[in-house]
Amino acid sequence: MKLAKTLWILGNLFINITIGIYIYLSSKAPLDPLERHNYINENWDIYAGHWKAEFVFMTMIAIGAIYFAINFKKISWTLVSVGQLISLSLYPIMLGGYQNTPFEIAEMANQMAIVVFVFGNIVFLGGLIHLYLYDLLLNKWIRFSAVGFASIALIAFSISFMGFIGWKQALIIGPLTNLLFLINAYYGFKIKLENMKK
């Protein structure tokens, strides 16, 4: 229980750091896809290190969520777990698809990673909405803020998944997801063994 809580809390806290690093790296990379591909390869150690760190933090979140899903026996935690597992599959795509590959292969890997990223987040956010709607561990204003943040993010990712907007446009809601991860971490502090369903 303590390990699951710790992994969930730390994963949700540390993932915010990698989001900040991603925003910084994106601001430095060229906009042209071919130039961007070359730039990533020229700075591969930085990108690979960032993605590997994010892979670790996302795995920490997944382990905590899976433990809670098994012990709480709630559909919300199952959705959160499945969403995380889907999202985890994008990291091997990125780590294996971008380095020293032809531009066409890198573009294919990029499109695959985007689909996995967007769909994984849709499932993950759906689980969080259900969790915070019905769970009473947090104060009402925190719960409803979390539901609001997750709902807006879910709408943005769903619209992106359907092709009405690009995934980069969907990332405008990035600050809301940062706040949501912080609420997730706080929620982890509030979970106690006696809250487990018998």
C-alpha cells in the first residue's frame, strides 16, 4: 500500500517536470518537420533522456493505479490503469522510431505515437472524471475542480482524436493537466488503507 501510494504521488509530481522540459524542448526545435527530425537526432541524448525519464514516471503512475484498481475494485481506477498502459506503449515507438531513421519512418512513428498518446489520455481522463465525481476523499471544490479540468482536457483530446483539431492544438489545455496531476498527487496523500473496499 505504501509503495503504491508513493509511486502514484511521486509519478504525478515528477511528470509535471517532464511536461515543462517538453515545452522548453519544443520551443527550441524548428517548426519544419524535416528540420525538426534532424534537430532531434542532433540532440538525441537530451530527447532520449527526457523520454526515458517520462517513461519511468508514467510507469510509477501506472503501478499505483493498477494496485488501487485491484484493491478498490472501482471502474474509475480500471480506466485510469488502462489509459496509463496504453500511453506507456508510445515510449518504445518514440525511442525506437526517431533515432537515425529515414524521415518517412520517423514521421510514421510520430503519427503512431500521437494516436496512442491521445487515445490513452482519453481513457485516463475518463477514469479521473468518474473517480472525482463519486469519491469523497477530497473537499468538494477540489473534486469539482478536478472534474472540470479533466472534462475540458477530455473534450480537447476527443476532438483531436476525431480529427477536428490537431493534437498540438489540444495541448493548449496543458496547464489544466498540470493542475490535474497535482490534484492526483494530493489525492494519493489522502488514500488510507481503511478506504480500501472489502
